[in-house]
Amino acid sequence: MSDERLKNWPKGADGEPEEAALLENAGDFAAFGGLTCSMLRSFGIPYLTRRSAQGQIGFLYGGFSPEGVKIYVPASRLEEAKELLSAQVLEEEEAE
């Protein structure tokens, strides 16, 4: 993780960054401009994104991965993030 990404990441009792937990594997275009990262940011939940094909042959022009983007949150906030996203899904379904 870069220093900038570590700034808001919670630290464990040993002072090291807390373990990251996979929240979801989103489609590449949805991950950065989409609702998931915006919601996490607005609720103050730190997150990291990783493209699994970065630097490999499958990494497409412009930096987009055919495998999508994995979104990670601190393990201690995983349940909170899941609840936040499930509440959003319910709101979207009720609006339809």
C-alpha cells in the first residue's frame, strides 16, 4: 500500500496496518466512478482497489482490467461496509 492509502487505514495493536478484507469484485468501470467507492468514501470507510491483471499481458490499454477491480476494506469494517451496500441495493430495488 502506498503511504497515502495508509493514512486513513486503521492500525492494529502492533501499529501495523490492519488486514484488508475483500468487499467485492466490481466491474472495472463501475469501481471508480460507481456507487460502491463513493458510498464507502462518504461514510468514511477506507478502501483500496486492486486490478488483478495490472502489469500483466491481460492489462488493457488505458489501465482497465478484463477481470474487474477488487475492492478491499479494513477487516474490522467489513460487516459495516456490507450492510451499507446491502441497504443501497434494497433502496434501488424499492425504487424500481
